[in-house]
Amino acid sequence: MAMTPYALYQQAIEQQGFAADPAQAEAVAALQHCFEVLEQGRSGQGVYLWGPVGRGKTWLMDQFQQCLAVPSRRQHFHHFMAWVHQRLFLLSGTADPLHALAQELARDIRVLCFDELFVSDIGDAIILGRLFQVLFDQGVVIVATSNQPPDQLYLDGFNRERFLPAIAAIQRHMQIVSVAGEQDHRLHPGEQRQRYWIAEAGKPGAMVEVFRQLSADDPGTDQPLQVGSRQIQVIRRSEQVIWCRFADLCEQPLAATEFMALCDRYTAILLEGLPALGGVQRAGRIARGTEDGARRVVAGDRQLPALSRRDDSVRRFIALVDECYDRRVALYLEAEVALEALYTQGYLAFPFRRTLSRLREMQLQRFA
């Protein structure tokens, strides 16, 4: 059988028990067309797959990339942005570093595949506003997944006008396909494997036995772990497993790069003391520069979003789950509340839907 997106999709339905889904079929048709154009040596439109969590967007994109004979690169979006920031730092002093970076990419690849395109940072928004356009101009075909349509990306972000060129470029150079079928494919039947517990006061936690089983004959150590310039406090760590408190992993100033390093090193991460993460949002604040701090200056004011006191730690937790999911690293959690009650209200409710879906899938044997 020929290795094409359409053939692999049909094989999954006919031989692997996948459920037929009209929304997925439309996405496959778009990916098949993109694949055929690339096979003919041309650079046509890319594909932008968006829709609710669990609709198979990442799987469809990965099947597409698996079929490609041309040079390609597949990355989680925050991995790509970490690389972009690193390269731009190294290219400082170059007349047009963004253009140089895009040319560098275009020399190496024909297709760039992004998973989970989600923009929440003003720095990323400004960079992407031009980078996407330059990449398209260089003939790079982009295939991406997202939970949002392009016109809703960075919707309430500060200085959103700086990101509008990126949205326009996506709409011009990519076929926009809604993958919004009725089924959450992550919840298809599968053998259960518990990786989430609710802590019970006065009883030993589940992580003691989990660590023992996963570490085999390695008793491990309770010495802190050095990751770059950061020192992470641990309950226990062995060669294969690290066991931490939520406060030491998500309430400290760690970045996505530290979570990448943990997933490079360990096959399983154990996290205990996970609290209820949602909360009542604080009132938004007016941000002013030092020169207008004494009085309200309408032209210089901007309203910051209403945040809860835990939002920074929630962002880190989301980044940790994303990294473990993308790298197939088993994540074991012991929390104060049930999984569905982890985040029930707050500014980050939308991105947390994806996190909740991924945590549910992690409770299946087929994961990791």
C-alpha cells in the first residue's frame, strides 16, 4: 500500500479499529492534497487544523509527516519558539535576524509541522507577526494544529495588532480546516492504567509504591537535581524516575526548557501535593509606565487581564503536561481533588481543557 495520508487513515479505520469521522475525513483530504503537491515538487498551501481537544488533529498531522519524502521538521509549538529565541540571540548583530533565521530553515526543510499552536506571549506574537510571512515567502509549507481558528489566536493579547500580519499570512497561505467532530478520540476504550490519585489524610500516599515499582532495584537519592542553573528539590529520584512536590516543580521559576530537560532524562515523573488549581480571578489592573504612574493617561493605559494567584504555577503545570504528553513520558499525579475538579474557573480555563483531555488519556495503558 502506498504511504499517503489517505492510505494510512483508511488503514487505521479498516485494520486498527479507529472510528470513521467525517471531520477527520475532510482534514485528511486537505493533507492528501498538500502531500500530492509536495510530491510533484511544488510548494502549495499548507494546512491549519483546528478544533476541540481529542479530535485527532495531532495524529492526523503526524500521519502526514510520516509520509513525506521531502525534508521536514515536526515540533511542539513551544519547542519551536524556544529554538527561535535561541537562534535570534545567536544572530544578534545580523542586519535582519528574522529573515536570516527563515532562510536557514528554508535551506534545511520544505515542510514545518507545528503541534498545538497557541500564542499567549507578546514577545512570541511580535516575532511570529513577521516570521510566518518570511517563511511563506521562502517557500516553506506549514502544517499546524490548534484549538483555535486563526482569527482567535492571541485574541485579547496586548498589542495584538503586532500579531495580525501572522494571522493574515496563515489565512493566505494555509487551508483552514475545522476538525470538530462529535467524538473525543482520546477516550476510545482501552485498558486502564491508573496514574492519578486523590490523597487521603492520614494514609500513605500512592507515590511510595509507584516509585518503588518504577525504579526497580534502584533506591535512588533525595539530593536536589541540578538542571542548568536551577536546582530542583526532590522527594526521591533514581536513574529512571523523579518524584517531586507540586510546589517544588510548578511554583518555582522554572521554564519550559527545564521541563524539556526532565523529559530528556527520565521515563516517568511523579508529582504529589497537586492542589485545586482554579480560583476566583483578581480584578484586572491598569498598567502604566513610570512617566504616567501618578495620574491616569488614557493613551498610555492598558488593562491587564484578571488573574488568580495560582496562574503562573498553572501555566507551568500545563507546560509540564504538554511536554510529558508530547514525549510519551509517564506522569503520575497525587492531588487534593478529583481530576475534573482541578481547574474549574479562571483566566486559563480554555488552555486547561487540552490539559484535562491529555491527563484523561494518560490514564490508559496505551500511553507511554
